[in-house]
Amino acid sequence: MTETLGQPSSFSVFLKRFVAFMGRAGFGLFVVAAIAIALVATTFIGLMLAVAAGFLTLAYHLGRGSRSGRQPDDPNTLDAHRTPDGWVIERHGANWR
């Protein structure tokens, strides 16, 4: 009986190999799933940023961003524009003191 203790049975060898294979396969599936989830999340975030940028551009052109020809309600509003010497800040309109 002591002679058979050192010899593993074919079923136990098969079971050990099967468990080792399942461990490797499970880890591989986990890595593939993590990569897929990261890819989907990155794509979703990129699309959301692109949509937000589109909405901001549209709102800028439709709203207060298009100030050509519009006078502000407050005469104390400052107007800044770039000149060859640098930035100049003036009161908006001709009636400034």
C-alpha cells in the first residue's frame, strides 16, 4: 500500500491540469473583459465630450457669443480688443468719462 502513495492517479493529474487550465482561461477572459470595458468607457466619454463641445459651440453662436452689432445694457461695460501694441480695454460706447 505504501508503494502506491507516491504515484498520482491519472484522474488526479487530469483534475490538476483541468483546474490549472481553467485558472488561465478565467484570467484571460478577465483581461479581455477589462480591455473591452475600458474601450467602451473611453469611447463613451469621448463621444460625450464631443457632443458637449458641439452644444457649447452652438450655444456660443446662438447666444451671447455673437455680439456683432449688439450694445450691452450697462454703459459701464468694458470692451477689450487686441491692437498691435497689445490688449486695450475701453468703456463700451462713445459716452465714457
